[in-house]
Amino acid sequence: HWNEDCLSWLHRRGNGKIHGVTRKIPAEVFSEEKKYLRPALDKIKLNKPALSLTYQVRKDNTVAIKGNRYTVPKGTYKGPHTYVKVCYINDNELIIIELDTDKKLGQFKIPVDKGNLVRNSDHKRDKSGKISALIKQTATSFSAPDKAEIFLEFIRSEKPRYIRDQILLVQKAIKDVPMEVIDRALDFCVKNRLYKATDFQDAINHYQKERSIADNASDIDIKVSLLTQENLEKIRVTPKIRDMSEYVNALGGKQ
């Protein structure tokens, strides 16, 4: 009944009334266009690599796709709203891509049957030990290693997927930088809870520039010339005050 009512409305109103923009009746236009339509003899081929679907990441860092589970790197799961893109290279192979950055997380052969756990051995590998060692090594470059290590661990909790890149950026930021500048940048970031390597780098650049300005100011040789005895004598000289009559006579007037 509803279907008949909808079709009746479509025939009567949707396609039966004059269009507000074209000023034509859609049903009449379609009847005219049908004369030029031709059947599609060839199948339309889709570019499968360009097509992508969104899938949810599970707590165990796997993605369920058409009856199989595929692993993603440890730490990919960030909560119930973690999603990835899946692109099909062909009927036998797919790629899992990070949703925000388009970073490739893994490429897999598609099993012929269902219920498989398709694993990338590198995804299961625990790399936390190496990262911890890198954090401790980097912290020794600070005057307060314990404080620096805590700061780097906060960065790790904020950016677990990119912690190695974050630490390397911190190392680059403090290279050949005075310890005073490093300490001030660290204090600023900790105080303001800025747990990103880029924020730390910005703080380093700010305090480095501030220090350079101060150093340049102290290097300026301000020359002060003391007054000589002759100048002091000139200061003490009192100019002669003339009588007003002298100016009147000079102008030819009378007093």
C-alpha cells in the first residue's frame, strides 16, 4: 500500500510537476532522453585499490574482515572508536591503513576459507624494551635525568605509536644546546603539561633565541666619555646680561 502511494505521488508530484529551475516536467524530459539510451554491453570494471572500507579495531589489535581476523601493530587500539581503512589490491590481497595518517599497517593474503587469524609476526613483537632503553639513554643528556625520564614517559603515553620518532626529535632538539636552555625548556613543558616533542622543540628554540638576545646585549661596548676640565669650566660660565637700553639704541629707538 505504501509503495503504491509513493509511486502515485512520484508520478503526480515528483515527476509530474514543472521543475522550479529547469521549468520542464521531469517525466517528459526522461521520455525524450530514453530515445538516446543504449545498453551497456561491457561490464563496468571498478578500480579496487581506490575503494576502501572502514573497520573497527578490536582490543586485541585485530580487525575482523569477512570472517577472518587480521593483526595490526601493537598499540593501534586506542579505544572503542578506533577504526582503520581496508583497501583491496585484488581478490586475493588486502591492505590495512591507518585512518588519520594513511600509514600502511599491514598487507595480507586473503585466506580461501573463514575463521583464520592472519598474522604479521612483526605486529606481535614487543618493542617496549628497546624504547625504554632509548628513553633512559636520552634522559642522561639532561641535567636532571629522572625528571627528563618522567617527561619522556609522558610523551610515550601520549604518542605510543610514534614514541621512537618523538624521542629522536627530542635528541635532535637538545643537540649542541646549552644546558641552561634545555633545563628551562623541560621545566616549561612539564609545568604546562606539554607532552609532545614538537612542543619541547619550540620551547628550546624560544629560550635559545632569548639567550642569544641577552648575550648580544652584554657584548655591546657602550662608550661613555667623561667631561674634561675644560668642559667643566664652560659649564660654570655665566653669560653676560645686557641692559635693555642697549637693544633699544641699536634699533634706533628711544627709551
